Amino acid sequence: MTDKAASSQGIASPATGVSAETRTMLWILLIVYIFNFLDRQIVNILAEPIKADLGLSDTQLGLLAGPAFAVFYALLGIPIARYADKDGTNRVRLIALALAVWSAMTAVCGLAQNFVQLLFARIGVGVGEAGCTPAAHSLISDSVAPEKRSSAIAFYGLGVPIGSLLGLIIGGIINDLYGWRIALMLVGAPGLLLALVVLFVMREPRHSRTAEAAATAAAVTRLSTGEAMREIFASRAFIYILIASSVVAFLGYGKALWTISFFIRSHGLSTTEAGLSMAVVLGLAGVFGTWLGGKMADKFGARDKRHILTFPAYGMALAAPILFLGYFMEDWRVAVALLIIPTILNSAYYGPAYACVQGLVRPQARAVAASIMLFGQNLIGLGFGPFLFGVLSDALQPLAGQESVRWVLYGAAWLGLIPAFFFWRASLRLNAELKSG
């Protein structure tokens, strides 16, 4: 992207940051992503009361938290991203529609009377959320200079820990006061109003380009889906990042659900106590880790591009033994405290990883590249993480009894060494493969 074209889309110089219009866009997208994860993850804190009310097994709980959402999210993500990459697509309208759909379906989850009804409602949430992040990443990459991209995408990524934090707190408190059904209805409804804010406040950067920039964009060679895929998978760094991020998601989503159940079952906490305790870990620590990862990547990546991924690689390796100790401790307060540092270190990958993905391909393939990342993270991570953790917990119950979840989490802690290795391998390719625009 030329300086003139970038300027026409509201990009300020790296020295002065971003334009006021871009800052507004980033804040709105952050709020949208907070709702995205709040609606997605609130099931975690409500898992135990839902299980008791509907008479579900751990395997069914894992299915609701994982594959019911993730399969449709992942399968629809790539064609929707392909649509978002088209020059004539209004990505703002796409995000607003997606937000309205997943918010309405979250509220519908509260009306479910059995497992099958709740299963289909969760599928609806996944269908809606498939339209959000690829389009959002594409918007950010078109509006922010490459030197600021890790921090900007990390800022958007703050929606993951903040949304998870709010889901734990709000879900736990409302469940204890009014039940899990009311909790789902109350968190779903505000998203419908936010969709209107997105529609009427945000602007599509493609529509504000100068005639010269528009003509330049029109002259750019369009990529077919096959061409985009070939370009994306020709990057060795992309493949390593995809593997690492998918394993991170597998472990992260699995731990997010079952660590809460671990504190309720093994430490005797209520849903409110577990929600507030985990909000400190998954929320505040995750916010700090996500922010820190973006800042570290921009600062040290400016000196040497391979250092964009250095902090996630070494951080995850350090996190594994500390996380194991956290699950081993018998005092729940000590356990929560020990989970803080691993959460910070494991959250630092988001901005650097997704910024690298946006820089490894041409603009015409950016949303598709992001959607492939999300395909891996959600199909492998969200689709199988909570589900397989639940299957293993059920399988270990004859041997471990009430402590079966703790045993599963022991193994999950050490598996964090796998993404650490692949982020390190990807970092070695960045100087050769990252593009300048």
C-alpha cells in the first residue's frame, strides 16, 4: 500500500499513531469483540447449573461448549471471509449483521428446554459469530500502518479476555440470583442495540478513498479462492503459526471451561466465587498479556522481524511448569495466584500472530488468511478442546473420581510446549516472508 493510498484511508504516520476515525473504529470493534466472547464463553460459568438442570453428562457439556459452536463457525468463516475480501463488500454492514444474529441466538439459548434445543441455539451463535473477526482484521489492516499492526490487532484481541471476564462475572452473579436462563437472555439482548451503533457510526474505509486510490484498488489483480489459498499456504511461517495457534486454542478453550469446573468440584467454590476468581486469571491477566504481547512485538519486531514472535514462543515454554503447579495446589487461593503468570504469557500471542498473518499475504487475501487461522483455532481448539477434555474427564472418573478434571488439566499444562516450539520455528521465517505493506 502506498503512502498516498494509506493516507486516503485515514492512516496517520507511525510517529503520530492513528487518525481519530481509526481510533473510533478500533474502540467499536473492541466492544463488538467483547460481546463476541461474552456470548461465546458465558456457557463456561453456566456449565454446572445447565448440567444439573438438563441432566447432561460431561461429554454433552463439552459438545455444547465446543463442536456445536465451532464446526459451523469454522465452516462458514472462509466463504464469509472471501466475501469480505471483495473490494465492493461493505465490511461494516457484514459485522453489524453478524452481531445481530449471534446476539439473538444467545438469548434464544436461555429458552432451551432440553439438550437438542440448546445444541441448535449454540449452532446459531456460531453461525453469527463467523462473520465478525475476519472482516474486523481486514478493516484494521487496511486502516493501520504495518508498524502499528501488532498493537492494533492486539487491542482488538483484548475482547477475548475482557469478554471472558465479563462472562464469568455476569454469568456467575446472575445465575446465582435468577438462574442460567435469565443470564443468557440478559447478555444476548444488548448486542442487538450495539449492531445499530456499528451500522450508523462506523465507516467502510473503501468508501472514503480518493478517486485515485479507488482506481488503484480496482486495478489490483483479484485473486481467485484457489490462488488465495495457494499464496497463503506457500508461506512456511503461516503454516507454523496456524499449527501453534490451533494448539493454543485447543488448550485455551479446554482449560477455560474445565478450570472453572475444577474449582467448583475440587475446591468447592460456588459459581459466583469461581467466576470472580477466574475473572482475575482469564480476564485481568489476559488483558495485560494480550496488550503486552502487541507492544513487545511492535517494539522488538522493528529491530528484527523474527522478534515479533519471540515473546509468545519463550513465554509459553515458561508457562507450562507454572501452570502445572497451579493445578497441583490444594489451596484454591494459591492455585488462582499461580495461574496468573501463565495466563499472561499464554495470552501474548494474539496480536503478534494475527499481525504476522496479515503481513504474510497480499491485501486481497487478508480476510481469508485470518479466516483460515480462525478455522484452525475454532474447529481444532473450540471444537475439540472442551469436548475432548470432557471425554477424558468421563473416562478418568472410575480411576480419579471427583478429581478427574484435575488429572486432565495436568496434561494440558505440559502440552503448552507444543505451540512454543512452532512459534519459535515461525519466527525464524519472518525476515524472509513478511511483506512491507
